[in-house]
Amino acid sequence: MGVPVQLGLLALLMAAVMFAGWRVERARRNAGIVDVLWAAGMGAAALLTAGLGDGAPLPRTLLAVLAGAWALRLALHLAHRVRGEAEDGRYRHLRAHWNDRGLPFLLLFLAQAGLVVLFALPFVAVAANPVSVPTAWTLLGVLVWLGSLAGETVADRQLARFRADPRNRGRTCDAGLWRWSRHPNYFFEWLHWFAYVALSVGSPLHLLSWTGPVLMYLFLRYFSGIPWTEAQALRTRGEDYRRYRERTPAFFPWFPREHDRRST
């Protein structure tokens, strides 16, 4: 099946899913569900493109298994947070800014449907790969996937453990991977997209695979990731987070400035 048809089917599916999610948001007043649906939508995109692509069975199977497992882990992690916590402060801020009107939230949900289609382009590249036997690029792709998923999982668990301790209320997590980067979960999420770059080597659509790491970096670093998260952190943790930001790299893990390090 042609790529435009695959992406068109995905767009229709995600528009319906996000519309349903918006109705849930209107009932429960918790927009965090949009993140869960985005992650689940990426899993659906992986399965759809793997099933409809015209590449060899090996890359399509790896795409379905690896991208599907990544999306499932992320969706479950986000769903746990949505169920167990109050609405994310970023969305509470938007709710107040928009006076809780339904239309802006509907547009937010539908925009996320569009992003699922956009970020499915690397999956399309892998699913079109005709290389039928494992290569060094195949091994590299699997290793990148394993390393990045492990790093993201560790970062998420470290933060969840820190936040679960009532003594840390109003404080900034500055332990484990969070000592080396203010957003290690974002870093490993970005790194994960290079797995599909490697898995699509040999595909006639290989260049599409680069949209994953390029767009994810731009979104995380300059748009919906770090700017939103840090604005909320400054609103809730103030000076504590300012000191953390001064001594800790924003994205790429590196040594913190020890001479500025203070107890948090």
C-alpha cells in the first residue's frame, strides 16, 4: 500500500482517537490524557506501517516489535501518572490561560494527532526497507533502541521515586541521571529515534528516517519539551530550580558545575 494511503489512514484513526480523548478531557478536566494517546498512537503507527509496508519481513517485524514496545512502555508510564496525580501543571496553566474553554483543548488534541502522523515518517522508511538479512546497521539499531529505552526507563523511575517521597515536595530531583542532565528522559527519548535511522539503511525512503531525531530534538529543546517543563518548574520551585539550572546541563548529559552545587 502506498505511503500517502498509509498516512491518510493513520490520520483518520488518530483524529477519531484524539476527538474521543478530548471528550474524556472535557468530562474529567485532565488534559494529561493527550500525552497517553500520543504515545499509544505512535504504537498504532508502528503496527500499521509495519503491516502495510512493502519492505522485507525483517525490518517490518523489528519495527513492529521495537517501536511497539517503546510506545507501550511510554503510554503505560504516562497513564500511571495521569491516574495517580493531579493534572500536570503545564496543562493547568493552559486551562487557566484559556479559561477552560473546550475549543482550544480540541485543537490541542487534534494537533497531537497530526504529530503522530509526522513522527510516523521514520516508521514508513523502515517498513519500506527491502534488506531481508541482518546487517551491522540492524545490530546498531537494536543496540541503540536497547540503550535508549533503558536510559529513559531509569530516568523515569528515578524521578518517580524522588517525587513519591513527601520530604522532596518543592525540591528538584538532583540524583542519578538527573545530576548530569536536567532532562535525561528527554535525551534518551531523542536518542531512541536514531534506532530507526539505522534500521532504515537500505530503504529507498531512508532520508525520511532522519525526521525523527531532527524533529524530536527541535520539539524537546525549543517547543513543547524543555521550555514548557522548565517554565512550570520555575513557577513551582523557584530559586531551587534556578540553582539547579545554573549548574546542570539542559539536555546532553555532562559534568555538573560542582563549585555551584548546593544541597536541594
